[in-house]
Amino acid sequence: MKRFPHFDEVEIPEEVKGWEELYPYYLLFGHRNRVDFEKSKFWFADFLHFPAKTKPLEVFTNSDMWHLGLMFYNTRYWPLPASLGIDHRIFLGQVYLSANDITDPEEIQKRTEIFQKRASYYFENWDRLLEKWKEKVTRKIEEIRNLEFPEKLPELESDDVVYNAEGLSTGYKIIRDYNKLMDSFLEIWNYHFEFFLCYGVALTFFDFCKKVFPGIPDEMIGKMIAGFDSVLWRPDAECRRLAKLAVELGIDEIIRRKHQNPDELLEELKKSENGKRWVEEFEKVKYPWFYYSEGYGFQAYERRWVHNLDIPLGIIATYIDEIKKGTYKERSLEEIQKERDRITEEYRNMIEDEDVRRQFDELVGLARKVFPFAEDHGFYIEHWFHTIWFDKIKDIGKLLRNYDFIREVDDIFFLKRTEIYDALMDLVISWAVGTPPAGPSYWPPIIERRKEIYKNLEKIRVSPALGAVPEEIKEPLTIMLWGVTKEKVDEWLKGVSAGEEDKVIQGHPGSPGVVEGTARVCLRVDEIANLQEGEILVTSTTAPSWAPAFTKIKAVVTDIGGVMSHAAIVAREYGIPAVVGTGVATRRLKSGMKIRVDGSKGTVEILE
């Protein structure tokens, strides 16, 4: 039987022995009562959302919220007919996923009836329920934004606390607000998946088209539901607006000039009336549009725009350069929709049966209505909410650092969420009774050991998968979001993709078209500044903050992702070819290589 190594067959390097200490027991492989279950399944590494290894506190952002959010919706809320959701484990610091399928026909039929009834209600009331969703999410965002954690505990409570008979100590409030902060994450990640029916609709439409139009390319189906605006693209739109305003006000040369830091630039701009006006607009945009991560927003190391203003200012400067050179262009929603409608009409005219044609019309209409949520939710939660949440965690880190529980603010990410609670309880109890806390001697050596293990974990290249190769992969998100298919898994297993002599790299068709050009490998968002007009972007995966790249490139090639990944969606919106989920593009391709990208076949050919 073809398979990848099981978790207990992987040799553990000496320098990471004891790595399990960094993670909660329930996310580790090998507990006796579930070993057989785990070995019977196929597990794939989630490099899409978590390119870096997971730190102890990031278990909360990388796994716990998925378990309590996505699985709750997949299994208990809708429920999806043939899926019990996606299970998680952490192995050598990497998050691994595995779909839990349902095979009993009676159970599938029972769940199907319930699912259809509940899903129909959501589709019929989509706009009203989505507006309610936005209200719930923004209310929760503002709630945690208003939480405050002191950097120091007071010598005495203030007179106001006493004379207002408040009866609540600063120590209690710290514990209370820490619990609120943790609860808010789980709550908002329940909301996160509420409208993931949009993926189910897309998959249903894909399956329908595959049956009705044998041989239709995936990317053509994707084009039939393209042509929408998303709140996730608003930060980029604001950067474009600010670039145009800078040119209009005649202060563009100041922004293009090299400055030591953003504060220096903004101060220089304030010296003129037009510059002041521009800075006022810039400041208005910050909240919430710069509460935006350079990556997917799940991990602490990712830079957020609001704290690194050089990122949006660099994007604005790039757009100013394009305006001045006459190369500036924007995604034309009207043209995309026109092409979308043309393709849709062509395929619709191929259907002879009136009932099938009516079903096609209903499905394509529904998909266009609900699919924008696939992008929209990311801004509200992964970017806006996560930025504030990580800020509050760092505020707690400052408090613990000031009492020597940890040595650096970011050391807090090497504590588990329950351990942070223990440390805070130790701190406030010692403050209340005047006894030295145990934390300053207890936590630093534990954290230093974990940091050393983590540093060595980062050096390890883990297997893309573990366990048995499935005969079929059916779970919709696994296919459409991660791009994990039976064919791709077979490539991983055989190592065909890694053959240096092979001049053709196989991926998934993401957006149609064929182009030839020069490859530019960019692994981080700050590297897209090196992109030249007309090059082909080669990267692990794109995140929303990569939007400026799509105005300059001929095509995009990624290691990770499926037909509904961010790179594929945005490429279709910009009308450029995309090949996604190659697995090896950033290793096989080098900047300067001449390549041919075929977004319809999903291939990348090395020409020179």
C-alpha cells in the first residue's frame, strides 16, 4: 500500500527532542486509544495558512479555533452530508490536517435532508443574515479593542474605586479581561465559518458544470462567478486613492523620496497645507483599513500595516511611480463582468434540456451572490480582529515583562494560553498579598528551553504528508482551498515534481491564459517591490496585502493552493493566468528564468 511515513516512523533530530512540550496533549499524535485511527488516515501539512512552525500560544490561533469553529459548523450546525470536518494535529511544530469523511449512505441521506433545509433558509435570507453577521463581528472587535491591560499594577487602588464602591480590584480586572480576550477569539471564530456555505455552493456549481460540460476547465468555471468587489481589497483601494491624491496635490515627490522612517516622511508632509491635507486622509484610513497583515494573519511574526507604516507607504509610492510613468492600471470590474457573462452565456447555450438550463441559471446566480464572503470574511477576522487581538496579547506581555516573568514581550508566545492565566494569577495574587511571585524564577528557563527547541524546529523541513494515501479525496475545502487532490498527493509521494531534469512543473489551473516571461521569485511581501513590469510572480502563496503585485505581473505561480485560493481568485479578477498548488515552484524556479505559464492546463514550462 502506498503511503507516507507514519508519525512514529519519522526520526526525531536530537536538537528538537522534547518538542512535544510546546503543545497541548490533545493535538499530538500517538495516544494509545487513537493510534490505529490516526494511522488509517491521510494527513497533509497546512503550509497555506501556517508557513512558519507554530509557537505554543499560536496553537490557539492555528488549531483550537478551527476545531471549535469549522468542525462545529461542518458537523453540528448545517451539517455537511458527507463530511465531519477537518481534524488537526501538530507534528514537529507543523499543523497537519485530515478530513473525516462519512461513508454510511443512510447517515449521508439523513444529514442531506437537514443540510438542505437549513442551507435553504440561509440562502433565502442571505443579505439579512450577512448584515447581522457583520454587526456581531464588528461589535466583538470593538469590545476587545476597549480592553486595557496596565503595564504596572498600582501601589493602591484609586480613590474612585473606593468612593464609587466599585468593589473590583485591578488584579481581578486583569484576570477577567484576559478570559474575555481568550473567549472572544473562540467566539469570533465560530462566526468566521457561519457563511462558509459559499464554498459549498461553489463546489456544487463546479460539480454540476463538470457533469453537464465534460472536460470544462476548472478556471473557466471560476470565471463564471468572478467579477465582484470585496472588502478584503479595500486597503489596496485606499492606497490607490491616496496615491492619486498625492499626485493631484503635488506632494508625490516627497512620498517617493527615501526617508529613514514613516514618521520622518509624515512630518515633512505636514510642512505644507497640501501635505497636511494628505496626512489627514492617511490618518483617517488607518482604522480599520491598515489593520491588515502582510500574511494570512494567523501568526505573531507577521507584520501588520498599522505598526509598520512603511508597508502601505511603500505601496502608495509604487502606485505613484506607475501613475507618473503612465503604466498605472486598475482591475476593470466592468470588463471582468462582461467576460464572465460572455463565458456563462456560451456554456448556457450548450444546454438543451430546459430543466438543466434552469438549474444552471439558479446555481450560477446563487454562487455569484454568496461567493464574495469567501474573501470578505478574511478582512474582518484574520486581519482586523487578529491585529487587535495580537496587540492585546503583547500588552499582557509588557505587564509580565515588567515583573520579570518573561524577558522580552514576544516571549509570551512561548507560553500556552492556560500558562498565561497561571502567570497572571501568580502576579496578581503576589501583588495583593505583598509576597514575591514565583514566576520570575519559574518561567524564564522554561521559555528559553522552548525558544531553543523552536529555533531548531524551524530548520527542519517536514514531510508534506503523513500516513496512508487515500483512494479518493472528497472534502470540499481540502480540494478547493488547499488544492490537495489525489493526483497532487501521488506527485508528492513519487517525488516527480522535484526532478531537476523535468522542465515542466504541474500544478492546478487557477486562471486561464498562456504567457511567456521572466520569473521573479518573491517569498515575502516586501520583496514584491523588486517586481518589474511584465514579470511572472513565483511565490509560496499570496496574501491580500500582495494586491499591488497583480497590477504589474503577466501571471502568477504558487506552491500552495487550489482553484479557490486567494491567488487564483485575484488572478481571475485581474484577467491574468495563474497556476497554483505546484508544490515546488519556489524551489525549482529562479528569478530571471524564462518560463511559459499555461493557466488552462496548470503547467509551468522552463524555457531557459
